[in-house]
Amino acid sequence: MLSKIATILNPFNLLNDKRVQVGLVYLVSLAFVLANSYLITKDQYALLALPVGLLIILIAIYRFEWLFWMVVFFVPLSVPLKEFTSGLDVNMFLPTEPILAGMMVIFLLRLAVDGGYNGAVMRHPITRIILLQVTWIVITAILSTMPVVSFKYLLSRLWFLSVFYFIAVEFFKNPQNIRRFLWIFMIPLAGIVVVITLKHASLGLFDQKASSFAADPFFNDHTLYGAILSMFIPVAAGYVIKSPFKFWMKAVSFIVLAILLTGLLFSYSRAAWVSVVVGLGAYLIILFKVSGKTVLLGFAILGALFLMFGKTVLMKMEGNNQDSSNNLGQHIQSISNISTDASNLERLNRWSCAIRMFEEKPVFGFGPGTYMFQYAPYQKASQRTIISTNAGDGGNAHSEYLGPLSEQGLFGGLLMLVLVIASIVIGVRAYHKHTDPELKMIAVTVLVGLITYFLHVTMNNFLDTDKASAGVWGFMAILVALDMKKPDQGKEPVT
């Protein structure tokens, strides 16, 4: 008798009863509705995210690949946390970064369970450089002048790398997944360009001053908007010109390309325009198989010419008084204005601060992510501009090369340069090794997209954002996957 009572009262047996299960569902649902209704009357909406969070957890457990594609799709659509609350001073993008953090945890747990990661990927030169970068970031974060800031920077870099590089490389073993990645990103990106262009139209302003306002909140700056567009325009162009797609798919590719080009035009990002032109030049160099020695010789000649005529060029630049303008021709001319253009002068101010910071701490730097909090005392009165601030709270170093130099010392700056050079070498190698037309096209257009970014970030830095990280680390993952794949290996029919 006692055993029967114990069996009946056993909670696990009760949960096996379908009537109890149905009752629990109704009970939990009612409790959620009541609690949520009460919180809404208090203007608190956090609980609304609970069902979405549970759904994401279920997808992560049972369909992890779906979660990856979902994140890629939402990257162009993500918005900063500050759009939802003014009480939290957290630089995070929603809905992507919380999901990326969760995916990183799952990735690390799987590594622990499986006993490691793909050895071939780990031995690849790009991976080794990335791991060396992460190791150096850890070291400089420990020795940072602001450890909390530096470890936040490290965490965000880790979840970007975990998902957009290490997880992505595994998915990209299947060439169809490379195509999916590119289009799952480009389609919402094109949609955002349409939204931003319509905002321009609603304001009646297609000018330089409205470019940043129109791009908000999806892009916190018109230069980031231009940088992302310049990365994906070569890919869209590749699918129009050299893809094996059927006619209707080429028509879709052409529409997407036209939309992205329109966005680039109205981004009023001078660096993005220049980077696309240079990217086209890089494509021609690769297409006509210009040797590396010839390219190096060309750079050497340019360097010699600058040493010979640099002073004359600088004098002409100082004599250029054309500021940023709504007129496209004048806006392009303002690129070389270092006498009155506030944007150009402020960049020179930030770069000078970064160099002075490096001179003070040349080995370990001030710590990852600390530049924006530390550069104020290194401003010279003669270099300050109308947009400089006494607090030095105007943002980062505006250079993906000088930023690490000031924050991580000489080794950190050199590692960034080595990563750039290695990516270009691997991209060229991947292009030449494949015979499949689509894989060759992807290799060269992704490489050109990376080159546009590498050039653009001499004047800006964006790797702390999900949009730039998805593009840069994702493109590197594509090149690594193509470099490791044998020619025509795993070729699948084009749909």
C-alpha cells in the first residue's frame, strides 16, 4: 500500500500523466500572461523576451545551423541597445550579440566534449595569426590601464570570432553554405538600404549632412554604412557578371547590386568610394595575374615618389580649402583637404594621439578598447579641431592599424598588418587553385571585398561592431575554406 502511494506521489510519474502535463502548460501560460500584464502596466517589457529566448534555446539545441543563419540574417538589421533603453551604458547590438554570446558558450562546450577543434583549420596560417592576436589581447588586457574595459573588448572579439570564423569555417566546407552566407547577408542589407534611401526621400534631403541621420539606428555612422556596402558590392557584381546562375537569379543579383550602389552613393563616405575604386584596381591585378614582385615594385616606386615629392603634395593638400559638400565632385575633392575640413583634421588629431600613446607605452599599450578613454591628454592645442572634445569622448582612433598600436603596443599593431597580408596571399592562392567558375568568382570577389575594408580602415575602425565583424571574419573564413578545399571537391549543382 505504501509503495503504491509513493508511486502515485512520485513527481516524475505525475509528470508522465498527460492530464498533468496539459494542466502544467495552462498553469505556466496563465502565470506568464498575468506576470507580463502586470509588468506592462508598470512600463516594463523585459518579460516579453522570454518566449523568444526559449525558442532560441530550443533552436540552439536541436537545430544549431538554423541559429547560425538566423544570426547572419539579423546582422544587417541589428540596432544598438540604447535604442530600447537609456538607463544602460552598454555598447551592444540587438538581437545579434546576446545570441552570439550564447553560441560562443555552446561552441566552447562542444570543444570540451569533443576534445578539440578541426586540426587542419587550427594549422592554417590565418587561424594561427588570429589565435596569436587573441593571445596577445589576453596578455595586454591583463596589463591594461582599464582591465574591465579591455576584458569587455576581449569578450566581444571572442564571440565574433567563435561564430563568424570558427563555426563558419566548418559550415563553409559545403560550398553551398558559402553562397547561403553571402545572400542571407546581402538580401536584408539591400532591404536596409531601401529603408535608409526612403528616409532620405521622406526628409527631402539626399545630402552629406543627412547621411548619418538616415543610416541610424542600423548604422551608428555613415562611414560604417559605406564600409559594409563596399565589402559586399564586389560580391553582388560577381554574381551579376560571372555567376552560373539562371537568368532570373542574375536579374535578382542585378537588382541587389543596383540597390547597394545607390546606398554607397548616398552614404557620402569618401573612404568607401575610394576603397571601391582601389578594389577594382586590385581585381584587375589579380585577373591579369600581375606578379607579386611587380606589385611590390609598384609600391616601392610610389614610396620613392612620395619621398621625392611629398612636401609638394602636402603643400597642395594644405592649399585645398574644399570642405565636405553635397556636390559629389566637391565632396570627392575634399578628401585631400587637410587645411579646413574638420573631419580630415580630426582624424589627423586622433592618429597623432595614437602615436603619442604608443610612444609612451610601446610594448603592451594602454589596453584593448581603452583608446577612447585615454586619448584626451595626448591632444595638442595646435591639432585640436572644432569637433575635438576636452573629455576626449569622441570615439576611437579612426584607424584599424593605429588603434591596436596604441592599445596593444608594437606587436599588436604588427599582427594586424600580418593578418591583412596573409589574407590577401591566401585569397589570391584560393582564386588560382580552383577551376569551378562560381568558386573562383567567390574567392576573388570576397578578397576584393576584404581589400576595400583593409583600405577603408586606414581612416576608420569598425571591428567592434557585429556588421563589420560578420563581414571581415566571415570573408576570411570563406577564403580559408576555399584554400583548404581541393579543386572541384564537393561541387554541387547550382540552383
